[in-house]
Amino acid sequence: MQKIKIVTDSTCDLPGDVIEQLNIEVIPLTVTFGKDSYKDGVDISSEEFFQKLKASETFPSTSQISVGQFTEVFEDLCGEYETILGLFLSSKLSGTYQSAVIAKNVLGIEGIYVFDTKMTTMAHGFIVREAAVMAKDGRSIYEIMERVQYLSENLYNILVLDTLTYVEKGGRIKSGAALVGNLLNIKPILTFKDGEVAVLGRVRGRKKIVKWIKDQITALGTDLTGKTVGMNYVGYEDIARELQDLLRNCFGVKEIIKGRVGSVIGTYSGPTAIALYFDREV
């Protein structure tokens, strides 16, 4: 029997090759347009979702993973693995983690661990990837959990949206905030704090985004030389290229893990956004 299996949810937004190489089990959340529901990354690709988002008159809604889904997946995997480590998006953003906890208790099987990463999208995925690499290298569940705990507390996140319109439509900010920002061409910069999305800053116009990120990394005093960072984006291709050059040439980053923006996260980010994730340890 194999040792440790890493299980996560589809908001991790990891690239498909990473998921396959590290043998990560990804359970999809659901996105719904009117009467039509799709499993994130299974029934609908990122490209298909954003086409539908732009064309549809109906704003999509999202649904957490059910207790039944978790119960089925956990039970199946316990036949193959000694230990299951489930890493899920922030419990303050979704009931998915709570569903996993209930499923674990219902089954009463030893060797199932569940953890709230307090993040989502590729910040969450960055932690999942790290855990999967350690599992593949034969590290113990306790070593992996210690690392996961550390990253959940120290992974730095910079998320830049083109507009707050989609966050507002999704009910995550007060009505009217997006209109003011759009009129002033303000690009909101967000982060994760204690499991919730918080405002980190603002820039006026897309041309100032990369400079703002450069200044922020410099102000933190974080040495990224030889490190791995995570990045995902939709739209903003020019900003992504400029940011990658900055990370490699100015900060000496060794590796950039580039993820997608899936349909669940895309519901709130909209079709234009970019994000960066790294260990803030100096």
C-alpha cells in the first residue's frame, strides 16, 4: 500500500501537468449559469468559462463540495493509501473544508487528515504542490503538516484585479464600490489575511501594476534568489510577461509555477486578473 495521498479542491488552480506529475487528487466545486451546472475543470474549461462569463446575461454562482462527494473519495482512496491529507480552500470563503471534516468523522477511518489552508486559487495551490512534492519524496505526514502550517501563515499573496465588478456581483463587497473604482481606473490589489480577502493597495492604471509589485517585494525585504514563486493570470498577458522578466532578472527567482484561473475563482476575479505568491521569509 502506498503511503500518503494529497487531496484538494479545484480552486487550487494548479496547472494540469503538476497535478498529474505529483498524483494529486482534485475534487471539483461547481459553477452554475442559470439552470446549467458545471464541475470546475471537468465539465467546463477555463477558456470555455470565460467565454460564457462574457456572453451570458446570467451571473454565475458557485457551490461547495458536498459531504457525500468527500465520503466517496476518501473511502475509495483509503483502499490504496495509508494516509490521506486533504488540503482545502479557506473555510471563511467556502463550506468545502467543513464538508471534508464531516465526511472524515462520518467514515471514522484512521489516517485521514484535513487542513484549512486559509487561502484559495494558486496561493492554496502553492501549498498543495509543496505537500505533494514532500509526499513523493517520502516525508512523513507530520513533516508535511508542519510545512503546510508554516506556509499557511507565511505565504505572501498579491492579487491584482482589473475591476471590482465581478466581486461586487458575487456579493463580496458593497454595491457601488466597483463603479467608483472603474470610473477612476483604479486597479484593486488584494491579499489573504486570516483566511479572508483583504485590500493590500490600489494603483491607477495597468501600467503601474508591475512597478507597484516590485516596490512591494523590495519593501518586504524578502530575498527571492533561487526560490520558487507561483503565478496565475487571465488576460493581462503583457503584464504577466513583464512580471516574469522582473522576477527572474531583478529578484533572481529560480522557478515560476504558472497556474490557470478556474471557473470558480474566475466568477469573482472576472476575465482580467493576475496574482503572485511566494514565501515571505527574509
